[in-house]
Amino acid sequence: MARPLRFRYSPTHWSEQRVRQKILQPLRSNIGARAVAPRFEIGGNWETHRFEMKNGDLALFARNGEEAYWMGNTETPSSLWRTDKFGWREVPYHVSRWTQRELLATLHEEDPWLADYPHLSWYFLPVFMSKDGRDATRAFFREHAAGFPDAGRRETTRYVEDLLATGALDEYRHVMSGKLGTSSHVDRVRMSAAVGEFIAAKILVDASYDVEPEIEVTTGHSLDFRATDDETNVLVEVTRPQPPTNRAAAGPVAAVRDTAETKTDGQLARHGGGAVLFVDCSSFRDDAWNAVRGERPEVHHRPAVVYRARPNGRVEGYRKGSVPLELESALEFVD
């Protein structure tokens, strides 16, 4: 699977003529590229180029007298093949800001409805405009309601927008947006599991915890989050059972038990305890969740929180064991 968009860095001088010979001409021959005027000014001492391809691909290039940066969701010219790659926070501010403005304008031109969600558009830009995943990732929000059942795209997108508007995950944009993936088809199960991590983050943020994702532990793997405040430092691992209609389990209670058991026999068992297991049932419809809510099955791990979030912001669930997190302000407990 391709990765989210990053910059390629060339630490050499690029003249106008070299750009035409080494970038535009090869792309024009291979995929019908044309140079068009950039839509925004960059500022500083940078010169900019925008290349559009017949197949809808886009590439951007910024240069000054000493270095240059390339970003595109198209083939990379051979003159830039052996260049290093850098993230959005690792390049000069003028370059990053200009690139984002160019890509966001294109995104909202192609999918105008996303313009109503500026934080989500910005956060997922590295996958919304990626080479292979741009159609699938947008379709997941547009046509699959971000994995929520019995819900529309507007309310589910607003739910994720509200979390991202807090800025709590800004520092982790590359790793978290990349969880949505850049495959060419909608993998609803995998993408819904990615949204499950955002739901978990929202619960923790709404409960006034700071969150940090992808915490490496001594067993050589990572747990999903560290939740902290002045008195708390707790690791959280998230699992998301598939809806019963999508799996072989006998029903929703079995779905919760089986999925949680897989997680606890794997990562959490190797970790040796101490982490809180979040079991996210947000893919469950009302009847399936009501069965889980009524029986409150064990999940082979303590402490654990089993819950379902709805895009209107309501979250309800139950606990198993002594959970070292104060979540009452974010989650309605039924236990």
C-alpha cells in the first residue's frame, strides 16, 4: 500500500530550464502533463510550479536558488527518484503552507461538500489527495458514513470534524491520517477500525486527557494511545468488533467476546498487563448494541471499557474491572 503524501527534497539548484527538461517534458511524454499557473502565492524567495495530468493527477514543485521540494499524487520524474522524503512539519513553512492551499483548493473543487469540514479536509489531506487512495478515502466518508450504521455522511463527518477541531491530534497528523490507508478500494472493515481509534481519542479528549498515539512498549509493538493528565498516565488499546451480520460469530455478544479475546491473546498478553482495553462497538446497529448492553459480556481482559458512540455525540457503555480513567464526562455508563 502506498503511503500518505510526503515531500521529496532536492538539495540542488533548479533553473526554469531544468524544470522544463527534467520534470515537465518526461511527465508530458508519459502521462500528458501540462504546466498551469499555481493558484496561490508562496511568499519568501520561492518559485512555484503546478503540473496537471490528463488522468487527474497533480504535482507541485517549489524551488529557490539552493533547494527544491516536490509533492505529487502521480509518477515521480526519474530526476527525483533518489531524493529523501520529508513530512509536512519537516519542510519550510512557506512550502508547506503553499502546498496545502493548492491541494485543499483542488480537493474542494473535486468534492465540494468537504469544504464544510475544514479541519477534516486539512487533517486527511495526505490521504484525500494521495496517489492510490484519493477516491477510496473520500468515498468512505461520502458513501459509507465513516463506518457508522444508520447515519448520514453529514453527521458522521461532523463528528470527526469536532474532534479534529480541538487540535489534540494535530501533532500526529501523518501517522493518524495514514491509518485510513491509501488503497484504491474502500475496505470498510479496516477503515472503520481506523475511525475507531479516532472515536477512542475523542472519548479521552472529551474526558480532559491529553492523548499520544502509537506508544512503543518493551515487547516490540505499539499500543494505540497514552492518556495523561496531571495525575494519570495510562496506556489504551482499541479493538473494534465487526457487526454480527458481517462475521461468523453467532451474535453481537459473541462478536464482542471473540474480537476482544483475539486482542487480549495477542498484543495485550505480550504486554503483560496494565493497559486499558477499549472495545468499540460503534459499527453495531441498535438491536445488536442493545443485546451487548443488556448482557455486558466479559472481554477476557481487565480493566476494559465496552462502548458504542453515535455521531450525535452520545456514547454509552460499561466497564469491566477497575478502570484508571475518569470517563464519566464523555461516556454514559450503564453498568
